[in-house]
Amino acid sequence: TDFLEGSDHTKTEIIENIGAFDGDLTLNRLLTITEYFKLTNSIAGHIADVGTYKGASALLFAKLMKINNPESTWQVHGFDWFKGTPKVSEEDSKLVPEGGYKSSKDNLLELVTLQNLESILRLHDLDLITELGEFFERHPHLQFRLVFMDAGLFEVMDSAIPQFWNR
């Protein structure tokens, strides 16, 4: 970050030339998500991003959908409660900080709007442990070709996997 603070690169230049600024782990994540998208692109269904946080995966999936399936009615559905990590349990990784991963749904919605992705990316603000079953009862039509799970907590994953499995 010191390099960027002292540089004459504008925010727009950084965004437009992201390959010059992202790290190898970030690039690996982007390429992996892109490959998952490509592997499932011929399958009918929506894409779920479970544990949306600040939207990096969901927005990437939405852009891939816009580029590769511009006439499709399939969407990307982001699931998060945007409140951050609650108290962690013994079953959770020590790398997941209690109180971490809190984000603003409004900021993410603004990014969605600024990039004209409103018809592709839908955000669902809910507790995946207690509210996902009811959500699917209200939306029985939702079927997914790809479910990308990055929630980070055992209880969330343990509850969400069976809910998504049948979809």
C-alpha cells in the first residue's frame, strides 16, 4: 500500500490495469472462479455466492454472466447477513476472526448499480443458519448450476450445504 499512496496512479488506472496491481493469490482466486464458471456454463441454473462479504466473487460471477450469457435470464444470488463473524466455535478455523468480515450491503448495492448489474446480481440479507430454509420455501423455483461457498464458519456451512444440495 505504501507504493500506491506515493504513486501517481489514479483509482481508475488501478481498476483498469488490475493485472499490474493484484497479487498472485488474488489472481489465482479470480482464475479459479472463472474456471468454475466456464465448467458450468453449459448447465442451466443460477449461481449462488454463499458468504458474499464485499462482493468480490458475486460481482465477478455477475460480470462473467453478463459477458458470456448476455441474453440469459439466469442470475447470481449473493447470500450474506453483512453483520460479520459471530462468536466462533471450536469447530471453526482460528483464521476467522470474531467480529471480522462485516460489510455494508448498501455499499455493495451501489457497486452493483454503478456497474449496471442490477438485473443479474441479487443480494439476500439473511442468517444462513436460521433463515435459509424459509427463504427457499418462498423461492421454490431457484435452481443452481454452481454454489460457491465461502462462509468460513462450520455451523453456517453445516446448515447451508443440505439446503443448497437439492437445488
